[in-house]
Amino acid sequence: MQLDLFDTADLQQSEGSDKGESQRDEIYALRKELNEANYRYYVLNEPTLSDRDFDLKMRRLQDLEALHPELADSNSPSRRVGSDLSAKSGFRQLAHKRPMLSLANTYSEGEIRDWYERVAKDISYQPEIVCELKYDGLSISLWYEKGELVHALTRGDGTRGDDVLDNVKTIGSIPWEAGKDSPLKGDFEIRGEILLPWQNFDRLNKEREEQEEALFANPRNAASGTLKLQDPRIVASRGLEAYLYYLLADDVPYSTHWESLQAAKAMGFHVSEAIRVCHNIGEIMDFISYWDRERKNLPVATDGIVLKVNDLGLQRQLGYTAKTPRWAIAYKFQAEKQLTLLRKITYQVGRTGVVTPVANLEPVQLSGTTVQRATLHNEDFILQLGIREGDRVWVEKGGEIIPKITGKEATAGSDTGPAFRFISHCPECGTALVRIEDQAAWRCPNESGCPPQQKGRIEHYVARKAMNIEGLGSETIDLFYERGLTRNIADLYDLRQEDILRLEGFQQKATQNILDGIERSKEVPWSRVLFALGIRYVGETTAKKLARRFGSIDELRKATSEELAQVEDVGVQIAESIRQYFANEENQRLTERLRAAGVQLANREEEQAGGSDKLAGLSIVISGTFAHHSRDEYKELIERHGGKNTGSVSKNTSFILAGDNMGPAKLEKARKLGVRIVSEEEFLSMTGENI
Ligand code: IVH
């Protein structure tokens, strides 16, 4: 079903008639659907409607409500801003000093013209309009008192928000102190948008995919999920960014919005450069079309342009409606989309055995690239859209890089092909697929015999954070696999120089590099080996915790579910996964071969003995690049000596272990807070470790 522009022809008052009744039903249905969509978007962070569909439905609701004032309801979603407040958020909720409203928005250039003309008519001259990018993240309100950042509130329900101060403080470009020497004397509020830049979003989703965690649909969801985390260290590691666009105070000492943004910039805030004061509708349209083209080159997601009356006095004169200011409006970009033929649905088996359906399309041009494949996610997605091979489908590139199918064209002649049915057997190894309870995914259960799963396990095993074996990229792993050299991780330890040299393109040096890497992997400590085994749900941190509690693979194998569950973060699901892993005979053979090859399947005595409490109670931040050990090794050293490694500098930081090229923002923060900087060498002598 393609949810496109609504037909407005039936929008006429028709009280009492069938049409009136059906419009009433439609109002109720839309209210229910939009309330549900708001909840999913703001609270669960799992949007079900695209922004465009949401906006169109909201518009339809507003139009219908205007026709039926007798059905007015102050609880209608058209009267409220969506709420991200959740009962169990764990954050302190505070009332906003000034309500946080949203903006009227439109996808139509005509309506932008109308808005400008209306404002101009109201005041009898053409006002200056500041055009800005509409950042697609989540809004934040920062409060400064006497120059100090004291609160950071999410929009919440517009009147109250969650105070996510500690998380916001991890964002490098947000100053902890600002504006003391400005005319505002440090007492003001500034609003803006928190975003996760594309690059960090891609990295995060890649990591989540490796850990079999649900992926974020887009950077906005990722940013909002991140800001609601309870651990600022994880927030810091994700790399959020902020753009500020609205300065507020009891008495703003500037006469225009433009001036206030310049003042914000001078106070040290990150204000976008993509701002222009426009003097007429032509300049406004130029700005819109320029950024509609250029926005794909920006580091963060944008979904439109915001137009604001520049003169603050005029803003006050124009005032507000119940939900939005009259002095501003947002123009939203069209997501580019095209109709094309769905030729065939094929299936891909991932490293973890999940089978993903893929749409093979008749090639079509979209935002300057040719698209011929798009993910169909899973069985439910296909069934919901009701698509089958031979349909003409809509392909869309919205905020996301990966094109998606958003619907099909319903025409006579469609729906005649065979109904869609998900495949029943793995396309790679022929094993019958199983559907995971409570999940939409089908999975191939043949973990140890299905080629992409076997290759994936080897890839995971050699990865930097696991056994760190260099020279084995995914192409080499594929090649070794196809040639029968390595079918599983234990085969790596049987590789001989002559086997590799026989392959095309492998010289002595590259070959030796691989073999050296494999040899060195025998020194990797048990905790990382445990992670490298790729037991489902056992990520890096869980592996560490398990290895600390169970000093060897034999102890872990013998552990009961209750004993496993005593380890922090280990729940029923992880315990069951570990049990299943060891129950599998193939895995038993594999780990015995690893043991025979000399891989560390137990903590070494010196590792267990090497600990101390020299760093007990200390909170240590690692920053920069190091000469003697890797960052991960320093992290381990800190923990081994009783310290805690934290992600961001705060007043609780005991010291910073600093290598070369420490980031200037961290350095500045450390200086301000008087946090001590400790060199690599100092740290090693402090803990009695060797260089
Ligand atoms: S001004 C009273 N400027 O869009 C109006 N908002 O749909 C204050 N947004 O809640 C908002 N970029 O989260 C403004 N340059 C920009 C913006 C922007 C993104 C967001 C903001 C707001 C939403 C409204």
C-alpha cells in the first residue's frame, strides 16, 4: 500500500450524511493511529510510520477537525507535541522554562510562498527571513546559570523534559561554561539539536550487527536511544554532535535572530555555517533548492529548511498558535523515490545464519546513483507491504543511505503472480530454516556446516578485538575457505606456508605475515579467546566478565545455569546460549583442537597473580595514541590493577592516561577541571608493569 498524498476532494462539510459519519470515524482512527505512532517514535524509539506519512496523516486530521469543530478534543494528537517521556526513564524530569514547541511544516513550495506572503501582508512589508537547515536529530534545551551548564532537557511532552545533563556533557562541542562575560551574564537557555553524524552511525550499526543487536533505523533513532542511556561512558563512545539554533533569555539583548546566533557562536557554541538572511521569496527558494541538492554532502542528517522571521520584535508581534510559532515554518525535503519492477526476491545468509530477503530491481536512478538491490528486511515486512515478484514497487532514499522499498503500485494486473512465500530451506546449505520465536527473522540452524556462517565465524575470530590476526581480510578468508584450507577456526593452526604460497597472489612476505599473526594469537588471553569463539550473545564485555569468574574453558563448560547467571549481565538467554555451545559436539572437537594448538583456554597464572589494587577507586580516562601498548591493553591493565576506565573527563576523573595527539577538547576540559595528565611511561611505572 503506497501511502501517498491524500485525496482532498472529499473535504467538505457534510454533517449527518454518510460522508459525515465516515469522516468522524476517520478522525477517530487517525487520532488513534497518530497517538500510537507518537508513542512508538518518542518512547519506544521504534518508528512505524515514515515522517512523510506521519505528516500527511496529521495534516489530514487537522483538515478534518477543522471541518468538524463539534468533534474537538483537547487530547487530540493535533493539539499536542509528541512526548518522549517514559515512566521508567530513570532521569529527573523538569518543567521547561518556556514550552518547547514544534514547527508547522510543509512539503510544498507553494505553501512556503503563502506563508511568506501572509506574514508580509500582516505587517505591510517584506520581512527578513533567516533560513537554516532543519537538523534531523532530537531537540535539547541547555540551561546555563552564572555561566555554568546546569541542566540539559529533552523535549519531553513540550512542558516537561528528561534532564540528560551527564550524557550531554560527553558531547565535546557543548561548553560546560559559557557566556559569563557576554551581555547575558551567563544566565540563558539555548536550544538545538543532538545528532549522531553519519560516520558514527554507520560504525555503531556495524558493531551492533556484529553483536547481533537490533540495528538503529536511522541516525535520529540512534541519537535518541543514545541520549537515554544510563551510562555516560557508552554515550561518550558513540560520538554525538550538537548544533545550536535558538537563544532564549528573560531579556535577550539582541534585536534579531541572526545577531543572537552570532552571539551564541562567540560564546563558544556550535552554530551551523549554513545560515542565510533572505530578503525576498526568491532568495528563500534559492536557499531551499541549493540545500536540497547539497545536503547529501553534509556530515549529519537534515530533513528540511527552517524559515524564521529575523526581527525578534516582529516575532513577538506574530506570536504563537497552540502548538507552533507563527513566525517560523519548516519546509521538508521530499524523499526521492521511483517506481520500478521487482524482478526477483533472492536471499542472503549472514554470518549469524539470519536469512535476509533482497529485492532485485530493474535498475533505476535515485539521488544520482543506480539502484538495483534493496533490502526487504524479513518475512513480515514483505507481507505487510503485500508485495510479490513482478510488482512495480516504490524505491525510496530518505535520510538513510540504503534504499528501501516503501510500497507498491496497485494497478490492474498486479497481484496475479504467485503469492509470496518465504523460502523454507537455506539457499547456501539446504538445511530447513527455523523462525526465531518473537522475532521476524528466519535462521539457518546449521551453524557449523553452512558456508557463510563458517566464514563469518573465522572473520570474527581473527578480528582486531578478538584474536587480532592481521592479513586475513574477508576476501582471503573466502579464498582459503573455497580452497578447503580453512573451514573452521581450528584449521588456521594447521595452515602451512606451502599451502598459502601455492595460491595466486601470495608472496613470501604476506604469507609469513599471516603465519606470524596466527602464531602470536596463541598469546591472546583467555578472556579475548572466549569472545573470539563467537558464542551467540557473548560480546566483548560479557566475555571479560565470564573469564574473570571462570578461569578456564573447562570451568565454564561445567558451570550450571545458576552459576552463569551470577555473573553480571548474564541472563537466561546468554546462559542458554553458552550451554548450547558446549553441548554441540562439533564445538567440543573444535575447542580441543585449539587447546592442542596452544591457544589460551585458561587464565595464565601470572595473569591471575598479576593484579593489584594500586589503582583501586580511581577513575581513569584513556586518550590519544600509545607507543608501548594498545588502548585495549591499557584498558585491561587499568582493570587488572583495580581501577575503572571511563570514557569522558569529568570532575570525578582521577587522571588521564594520555598518549600522543590527545584531543584538544579533552585537554581543555582537563585543564579547566584541574585533572592530572599521566604519560604512558609514568603509568607503567606506577603499576609496576614492563614497557
Ligand atoms: S527552531 C519554536 N531550528 O525541528 C521553534 N528547529 O519540527 C523552535 N529543528 O523541535 C525550533 N533544526 O527539534 C529550529 N534550525 C532549526 C531546527 C529545528 C531542527 C527541529 C527541532 C524542532 C523541530 C520542529
